[in-house]
Amino acid sequence: MPTLLLLGAGGLAREVLASLRQTQEYRIYGFLDDDRGLHGTMVDGVPVLGGLGGAAKYPRCSFLACAGSGTVRAGMVQILARAGVGEERFATFIAPGVSLTGSCTVGAGSILLAGTVLTAAVTVGRHVAVMPNCTLTHDDVVEDYATLTAGVCLGGGVRVGAGAYLGMAATVRQGVRIGAGTVVGMGSAVLRDLPGGQTWAGVPARELKRLQTTLPGTVPAAATDGKDPR
Ligand SMILES: CC(C)(COP(=O)(O)OP(=O)(O)OC[C@H]1O[C@@H](n2cnc3c(N)ncnc32)[C@H](O)[C@@H]1OP(=O)(O)O)[C@@H](O)C(=O)NCCC(=O)NCCS
């Protein structure tokens, strides 16, 4: 049985651990986490062995980056690369209770938690986190380091850009593209393509800006050449 080290010892890592325990797929060797306060402690019965920079000390282990944020997962992969641990050492975890058909692909380092369904010709990139009960329908593409939190629902032909973060129970209309690094708030309904690097929320989803309304004594940001009027 292959041996696995989980990177990070937070909420997603503990969920992955609980789910891994339902399978005989891997022997869990421990966590690596850069929080020194955790070193030498046990988290859910598994030891925190040290920081990520020590990953090369475990040449027989595979790894899984288990942070809830794609940016943090990308940082973990970089730390391991600097320590001489390459992409080929990353496992992929598809939890029991995930439904996916043979026309779907899931990249190395990705995590799919229970209750998630991938219907047909869905492409999931590398180091993507898909939390419980997400629905990815035909021809969806989820790029590297994207995060779909619990209950996200994608219509057919949706493209989720690299590192994008979709909050709980967000829904996306068929054919829509979400730009790289964009955050979609929980419970939102996304009806149109979203540019990268922004935060959108609501039903229908609209961009969240610091100044959304005209307060007494102010003017909207859009009317000030981008300068904050306050
Ligand atoms: C969208 C989000 C990132 C915004 O967070 P934030 O920048 O801290 O924003 P705030 O909470 O300060 O709210 C800013 C405004 O947006 C509104 N807003 C925030 N989240 C919203 C949402 N999901 N839908 C609609 N409106 C929302 C707030 O009501 C507030 O409006 P106001 O200025 O008129 O009062 C956050 O609310 C969210 O939805 N995060 C995802 C949470 C999640 O799914 N976590 C999963 C954990 S596993």
C-alpha cells in the first residue's frame, strides 16, 4: 500500500484524512505543516512531523496539498519543488462516493470529496479541490488550483479559471467562463462570464466593490477615475 503525507493540517486536510480512512488506498504517514506550534503534536490521531521544507526526508511517500485555498496549495507545491520534490510525487484522491464516468479526467494532486458527481467529459486540472456534493456537468473544465467548495453546481460547458474560488452552493449557468483567481460568493448565481481577479456575489452575481452605493457626501468610485473619494 503506498504511503501518503498530507500537506497542511487544517480543515480540508482533516476531511481528506477522514475520507482516506474509509479506503485501503494509502497508509497515512503524517502531516507536514509550517505552523511550528503543531510540530510533534497529533491531529486526529496522526502526527504532525514537521514543516513542508523537510519533505525530501520522505523519499518513499506521496504527497497531497490539502489547503482550502488554491493560492496556498500552489505555495505548498513550490516549497516542495524547492526541496527537490517534483510534481510526479503528488497523489490524486477521489473519495468513496464520488461518481465520475470514464470520459472525465482528474489531474495529479487533485482532491474530490464525497457526494461529488462528474457527469461526462469533465476535465479537472492539477491540485484542484472539490469539496462535498458538487455537481460538474458535461464538458466542464476546472483549471489548476481552482477550489469548488461544498455544493457548487456547474452547468454544462463551464470553464473555471486557474485558482478561482467558488463559495458554498454557488451555481454557474451553462457555457459561462470564470476568470483566473476570481472569487464567487456563497449562494451566488453566476449568469455571465466573469473577468479574472475579482470578487462577485449575489443572485444574480454582481461584482463586490468597496463602494457599491452612493453614501452621503461621496460619489461612486466609477465617477472618480478610480480614486477613492473618502
Ligand atoms: C463573497 C465573500 C468572499 C465576500 O467576503 P468579504 O470580502 O469579507 O465581504 P463582506 O462580508 O465584508 O461583505 C461585503 C458585502 O458583500 C455582501 N456579500 C458578502 N457575501 C455575499 C454573498 N455570498 N452573497 C451576496 N452578498 C454577499 C455583504 O452583504 C456586504 O454587503 P454590504 O456592503 O451591502 O453590507 C464571502 O462573503 C463569501 O461568500 N465567501 C465564501 C465562503 C465559503 O463558501 N466558504 C467555504 C468554506 S469551506
